Amino acid sequence: MRKQLRYSFDELVDENKKELENDPALMMEVEDRVEQRQAERIHEKKADKEH
């Protein structure tokens, strides 16, 4: 038998958003990771166009 979830997905997302809003250092870490991933994707697209 499956264990019941205590929270819905939306509730967990809202909880995570609140945690990020209250922790500027964590927010910066997330933003840095997003920027890094975007830079990697741009680099990959440029490499694909060159071939």
C-alpha cells in the first residue's frame, strides 16, 4: 500500500518559494546555477552551428 503524501506538489512549491525569498544567499546560488546552465546551452548551440 502506498504512503499518503502529506503535501500536494503545489504546496511544496509554495513552501520552497517562501524559503528562497527569505534566504538571499540561497537565492543567489540558484540564480548562479541557472545562469551557468544557460551559458552552457548557448555554448553548445554555437558549437553545433560551427559543425
